[in-house]
Amino acid sequence: MATLDIKGLRKSFGATEVLRQIDLSLIDGEMLVIVGASGCGKSTLLRLVAGLEQPTTGRIVIGGRDVTALDPSERDIAMVFQNYALYPHMSVFDNMAYGLRIRGLSRGEIARKVDEAAAMLGLDELLARKPRQLSGGQRQRVAMGRAIVRDPKLFLFDEPLSNLDAKLRVQMRAEIRKLQRRLGVTSLYVTHDQVEAMTLGDRLLILHEGRPAQLATPMEVFECPADTYVAGFVGSPTMNFLPGRLVQDGTAVLLDAGPLVPLLGRRIGGAVTLGIRPEHLTPGAQGLTLTVDLIEPLGSETLVHGRIAGITAESLAVKFAGAVPPLETLTVDVQSGHAHIFDAASGKRINSIG
Amino acid sequence: MRRPLDRPDYFAHIILILGVMLFAFPVWLVFAGSTQDPDAIMRGDLSLIPDLTNLSVYTRVLLHGTMGTEPVWHMLLISFGMAVAIATGKIFISVLSAYAVVFFRFPFRQTAFWLIFVTLMLPVEVRIIPTYAVMSGFALINTFTGLWVPLIASATATLLFRQVFTAIPDELLEAARIDGAGPLRFLRDIVLPVSGANIAALFVILFVYGWNQYLWPLLVSTDPSLDTIVIGIVKMIGQETQTDWSAVMATAVLALLPPVAVVVLMQRWFVAGLTEGEK
Amino acid sequence: MDRRTVFNGRLLPVVLLLPQLLLTLFFFYWPAAEAVWSSLTTQDAFGQDWVFVGLDNFQDLFDDPLYLDSAVRTVFFCLSVSVLAMCIALALAVFADRQIAGRGVYRTLLIWPYAIAPAMSAVLFLFVLNPRVGLLGRWLNRHGVAWDYTLNGSQAMLMVMSASAWKQVSYNFIFFLAGLQSIPRAVIEAARMDGAKGWRRFRTITFPLLSPTTFFLLVVNVVYAAFDTFGTIYALTQGGPGKDTETLVIKVFRDGVINQDIGSSSAQSVVLMLGVILITAIQFRFMGKRTLS
């Protein structure tokens, strides 16, 4: 168990900058989820920490020890891979024991550690099997077991649930979280799935084009997204964005679509983007009028997609509790308290002052 | 017109049986002939029904040379040694070189690969004379070493292993590195076991390749004690007049048995290895 | 294609490559260089000194009607053997691919001949077709067919061709069968929905989809027929009667090993090497570097 400090980390492949300046500190036992679209550099970041790639500049410090120049095996870390990377010709026991054998542990100690991890993961009965005789969920557990037996300072998870079906993914997600809490091992977890990110992380690091877009707790990210990218990335369906400008001394936004939306507090700026989540648009009399494209009943709630003629090319989404009768048009109001204001040019969040 | 599902596809059976007979017939003929009186064969009185009481010709050719050749057991031994040496040697050097090319980055890696690759299709037949000169330079003429060492250098096996190794997922190497395995350990513990089926398949292919060599042993050895079984049998049929035909036929059967046995016994691996390797 | 992760180290990979590189150097590059050198020189009258003669050996070669005959004969031989071996193999593979009883047994019985040495196929053919000892050969002569491949050149050619093709059928069969099995079932089923049946389905769907296999096999068969058949031909006819079955490889052997004409034989080797390189280049050009990628 240990802290992790990443300082000024950059990585380029030839002329392509994959990671530009990452600074990060994890406290002991923390689980940080790195999330972003594919190609954002999240896997590279994980592989740099693992030592599978060498950074262009920057340092990686695990438990106070600078490991930047060390081989993966000397970093005292364990990694769980997306495709599990189990050794196909070895039994479950041997898969878990392999790293311990290389480290020269005694036979008895290896057996004890493997048995312990197997018991924790419910793999007791499967120790003699080969990976191909296991289900996806069981393979995933073996991959976890291989990480656990090593008793590492740091767990690295590289999209470990992507190869599982939806139901199993939810179940394993909860298991990983419980296990990580119980063992108290500092962890980095890479995923592209925002639900996984929200539910698993103590904190999230949202990466966008090699830069950290936001580093915060899941609720902070959801409630105060740092920019339009983060706002659009977190939450499902995604946040609606409406162009407009700050008026009335920064206390309201005049939308290009017509309506004036009063804000809580005062902001400084000119052209802005107003972000509003689908659940924060409520039917009203004199708000935005949408031409309805599609109504999607989801059971407990209903999504209505519609366009504002001449203003938005993409559909806006509105989320209703319960069922919705067939509609041609729909008029909605923006709930002022839930409006997010971003600078139109930079996309950065504009917070209210006072 | 639809054939009912339960009625056999007679046409397919007929074609396939004809095909099977096309290959089986000559071998059957030779086996039947081996059990018959040589003079009867000379007269053309060859029966297709083997005389199973008369198998003594096999012990005779195995233990004693006929028509001036070495005893068959000795020629089989040379063939076997040559085939095993070629198969093992080729697999050994090809695994190592393919491993270096796939799992390392070093200067001139591509050059090294191309140097090997260019020799892919240059069979020994096209470089008979100059290779002979090189062989005499190394004093390898009329030696057992000369029979197999020059034949183990070939690009085919290297290429195959390169393909097999490239297909090993990156994550497996990464997991092993995190587990603390170095290059040689990774080769021994992971790469070789994972490629076991390919190695077995290649062994079959190369064993047959080695066993079936004709021009090469003809070229590098004039010493009868180094005659392979293939060389030996061709020598036997060369003397058409004073031929002990049943002995020749028995020798032919014995020459065919080992490679055929290897192919049939390891058929599944061999077929998979052959088709995935060459394509 | 390059791996994402590799091992560090410079010395180890070189050590691992060394045996292969040395053997390649000694038994490929050195002989090849030697061949090129010998092909450009000739021995003086006393057999002592090498005299550089430029392309004279090649000039002589291409002026030699016997060499040109041999070249034409080789091309004819290669194409005939390839087509024959591939057609028989394809027919057998198509039927062995059907869902019929005992197909596993059929496959084994068609695959085992892979193990037969080219020289052994000559021995087996001799026992069947030799005019004096061969069962069929004697039968033909008894029934008024003057069959003797040791005297009749065309019959000799037919004989070596059949023996060569016969040995290669199982190799082709293995590949055609694998090719057929790799055609997605859905494609064949779609063709059935479209009403394509029997020969038409084979001609318009199956055979075109097999074309990568067919092309690959064509190259392999031509190379086989050009080089590996040395054993078959040499054991059956030694290139005779006369020069009627003398392919280029047999000629290199006769000229170089038996007649010790080093200059000409080296020039012939160089020509053959260029031929092989050409075939390889064609193969990779048209197969999209399949083996390489």
C-alpha cells in the first residue's frame, strides 16, 4: 500500500504527443478512475505507470520511491488486462503462482497465498482448470487473483470489464470495488465507460486529447463539469448545449433560440454555451419550442428528442418521468438552478461570482 | 432436384474412392509384390493378393544388404537421423531467430530479417555446384554433418514462427514482464508452450522434408555407408536386369512407412500447421 | 507489424539470430556469390587459372538450342504438372468437403501421400508402369500398346509428369480443403437462397472465393515441378531417353556434376536463381505480402 505521485509526465510517439503534462497524486488506498474517449491517452498513462512504456519526460513515484527508470517487475505493481492475458497453457493455480515463483518464494508460501486469494475470489474449485475451461467472469476473477497474490503497492486496471456482458459487468464492478476497499490497495482504473467511472472512483481523471480535463470526485464532475467536453462526456443521455450570450449584467442568458434564461448568481463573459441536462428541462408555456423527432419510452422514464428550427442541427433531449403521449411539438423551460455556463470560445466553465 | 438427407451421396463416394485407390493401388501393388517370388515378378506373374506367409523378405532386407547396398536398417537409421536432425535443427535456429526479430528492437533488425527472408524460395536444386564447393571447403563431403547442417538454414520456418509469435497478444508479454519474467524465461515458460501445436506441425513437415531428400545426399556423399533409404532404393531400381524385385519392393515399403506413419499419426496438427503457416 | 511491447537488450537478439544468419551466409549467400562469380569466368586450357569472360557463359547458354529446348520443356512440364495436380486435388477436395459418411477416413486416405518422397513416387510408378516389371506396363504391351517409356520420349514425358503430379495431389488437396472450409457458410447459404446450384454455384461462388488458395498453390506447384521433381525424373529416366525429359534442373546436374562444366552449370544456376526470385516477387506482388504481414 502506498501513495502514487505523477509529476510532469509527457509522452510522445514520434511527432505525436499522446500525453501532455500530467500531474497527479493519489493518497494511500485511493481508487482513481481515468476516463476518456478512445485515443485520449488513458491507456498510455496506465502503461507508463506500469513501466511498459518509457515517458518522454516526467517522473513516477510509488510509495515515495522513484520508479521511472525501473522495469515493470521491479515496481511492485500488479495489472489486470482487458483481455485478462492469462497464460493459456497454465492452470489457474499456475497463472496466479507464476510471478511468485519468479520471485523465488517457497512452495508453501506460494500455495498459501494462492489459496488465500482463490478463497477471496471464490476460485477454490477452479484451481486445476485451464483458462479455456473458464467462463468470462471466472477468467476475470483469475486475472484479479493474479494481481492480488502479489500483494502489490499499486493495482492497475486496464478496462478490465469491457469483455464481459452487461449483467456480469455490473456484478464484477461491485466486486472489484468491494475487494479494492477491503484490501485497501491504491488503484488506477482505466475505462471508457462513464457509469463504471462514476460508480468505482474515489476520484475521476477525465482525459481529453492527452490533457487532464478535470480531476475531481464523481459528484463534482457531474455537478460542476470543468468544460463542455467533460459536461458532454458525463451523464446519459448527454447534456444539451444551447448557444447564447450573457445579458443583464451577467445574471441571465439570452439564448439564440429566443428565450431569456435567468441565472443564479452573476457571471462575467459574453458569448456563452448554456449546458442543461435532459432531466432539467421541464414542460413550460413560453420556453423553447421543439419539433419532436423521436419519442423513446424507457419504462420508468421517457426521452423526447427534438430540434429547434434554424438553431440546433442536433436534437435536444428531454427526459420525462413516466410515459409521454404522442407529440408534434413540445415547449420546455430551462431550470435555472441546473444551468451550466461555458465560455463559447474556450468551452471552459464560467462560475458565478458572489 | 433435392437429395433426401438420409440417402448417401453416392457420386461423392465414388469420386473419393477412386481418389483413394489412385494412391493406395501402387502401394498395395508393391506390398503384394514384396511377398512374392522375384522370378514370378520378372515373368509378370504378379498377383495382387499378398502372400502373408512369406514375409521373411522383410527380415532379409532389413538385416542384410541386397544387391550391393547397405542393410535396410542402416539406411533407415541414416534417413531417420537426417530427418530428425533437420527437423530439430531447423526448429531450433528458427525459433531463436524469429524470437529475436519479433520480441526485440535492435539496429538492422529489418536487414537481418530480409537477409533470411530472401532465401525463402531458393531451393538447393538451383545452387548445386557452388554449394558443393562450399561444402568441400568445410570438409563436409561424405560426412553425416554434411547431410543435414546445410539444410537447416531456410526462411520458411523462421517466417512461420515469426507469424506465430506475432500473434501472441501483447498483453501476455506485458503480464509476464510485470510478473518478472526476462526474455529467455518468457521464451521457455510462455512462448514455447503456447506455440506447441505449431512446433509439432512443423516437426512433421520438416521430418518428411528431411526424409525425402534425394538430390542433396546424392551430391554430398558418395560413401555407401551414408546412403539414405531413398538413395538406396533408387540405386536398387537403377540396375534393372539383375534385380531381386521382391527385395526392392520390401525396401520400398519400409522406406515409405516412417514418414507416412508420422503424417497419419499427427495428421490433425500437421494439417492445421501446414495450412496456417503457408498462407 | 510491430509489437507494442518488446524486451530491451541489444546483445541477446543478435546472439539469438547468429546461428541462422551464419548458416544462411555460408550455405546461401556464399554459394550464390560463388555461382555468380563462376558464371562470369572460365578455366584456362590447363584447368589452372580462372579467366574472366563477362557474360560469355550466358551468351553461350542462350545460343545453345539444347538449353532453349530444355527451358521450353521445363515450362511445359511445370504447367502440365501443376494443372494436373491441382485439378485432381480440387475435385477430391470439393467432394471431401461434403457432409458424407466416413469423410474423416477419406481425408486421411488422401492426405497420407504427402509423405511420399519425389524419388519414391518414381519407384512406385515404375512398379506399375514399367514395360517389363510393371503390372500395368506389361498389360498394355500384351494388349497391343507399344508402351516403353525408356525408349519413347513422349511416353517418358507422360510418365514423369504423371508421377510428379501424383505426388503433389495430396499437398494441394490439403490446401483446397482448408480453403473450402474457410469459406463462410453464410455465403454459400446466400448463394443457395439466390438459387445457385451444383456446378453453377461452384463456378460462380466457390471457385472465385478459392482464388487466393488457387494462386498460392499455382506458385508452389510450379516451383515444386521445376525443382523438387529432380528425384522423380532422375530416378525414372535420368532425363532420357536422349534429352526428352531433361528439365533445367536435370541439365544443371548433368552438366555440372556429371560433365563437370562449371562455367555453364554456374550460369544455369544463376538463371534459375533469377527465375525463383522472379516467381517470389510475383507471388508477393499478387498475394499482398500475405506471408510477410
